[in-house]
Amino acid sequence: MCGRFVVASTGSELVGVLRVDLESDDLPEPSYNVAPTDRVAIVIDSTKTEPPTRRLEAARWGLVPGWAKDPKIGVKAFNARSEELEGKPMFRNALQKRRAVVPASGYYEWKTTESGKVPHYIHPTDGSPLLMAGLYEWWKDAAKAEDDPTRWMLSFTILTRDSIGHLGSIHDRMPLFVDADHADAWLDPSTDNVGDVLDAAIDAAPSVAETLEDHTVSRAVGNVRNNSHELIEPSAE
């Protein structure tokens, strides 16, 4: 699973190789302790234009499908198992047309030990963005006026798969990583072979996972109120 992650930069510096056409003017500030319901920047291919426009948009973490009566449903939908997407109404429609890439600097995972759960920070060795496959949805708040700019909420979930290699020794699940070569296919809303695109992402994720490194960090990351660069520093505990 992925319950906390880090976004240490914003805008073009964050997305790098994804060739974003438009960046939203309300992107969140960097965060060293992103938690579910927080807003972060995600990459989507908008179908409002032809060809689709690649956008960097601010979105709330925790998927809220369009049919939901209350956005609170998203609190429990911050992750989605990639092998179960096609069988779950919560994610099925988004998988078909609304796929996203969630760029991050790295993420946290907790390893269960005899002395309790120990947080690890997992990240690329070269400082490049870590790209995670996601799904997104737009939800309309019917209680707000038509001209209220906050009436529409963009939300997302991060996909996961079985862990491999050294990441498996930390936790049995890991985000579904994508590389630049697979990101274009993953984002393309016009593809008819969604199953093939998903399978390709699942198969390619281990090659990204093998390039990542990790180290233990302070248990302070467990408190969402803590948010500073010190959280990603190797722990002295």
C-alpha cells in the first residue's frame, strides 16, 4: 500500500519527462508528508480537446466517483489493487478513460518488526521523480451554485501491486510504478485495450522498483502535523 508520500518540488521540475502542456495555477506547495485527503499535483490527459491536452492539476488524494453522494467515500479509496480494478464499480469506469500519473519524490512505508512498525523512505537513487499509476474522477457538489468554482472536485487513487525484491521485505504491497516509456500509453484516454495497458504497467513496475533505495526515518512521520525536510533524513533511532 501507499499511505504517505513526498512531493518536494512542483510544476515543470516535478513532471520532467512527461511533457505537460498546461499547469494549473493553484498547484499545492511541496509537502514532505502527504496524507489521504491532501491535495497534490497529478498528470492527466484531458479529453476536452482533440488531441487530448496533458495537464498538471491539483487533486485530492482519495477517489470520489461521480455517483457518490458524499466525498467522504474517498477517505478509504486512496489505494486500489491493480489486480481487482475491473471487478470493482468504484474504479471500473475510471480505469477505462480516466487514468493518471502521480509524480512524487518518494513514499513512506512501515515495516513490522519485533519492536513495532518502523517507517522507511523509499525513493529513486538519482533524485528523479517517481511516477505512480493512478485513476482520477471529477465529483460535482450539487449543493453549490453552478458558477461556484469549487463545485467540481478532482480526486485520485494510487494503484498498487505485489511488492518485489527488497521492497517486499518492507511491505507486501507497493505502488504500481510506471516509467516514462509506459506513461504515455497509461495516460492515453483513447486506447481500446485497457487490459493490455494495465498488464503492461504491472509487468514494467518491477524494473522501476529495482532502481529504488530506502532508509529508515523518524517515527515523527506518523503524525500528519509534522511536515519538514527532516522527515526524509536517515533516522538516528
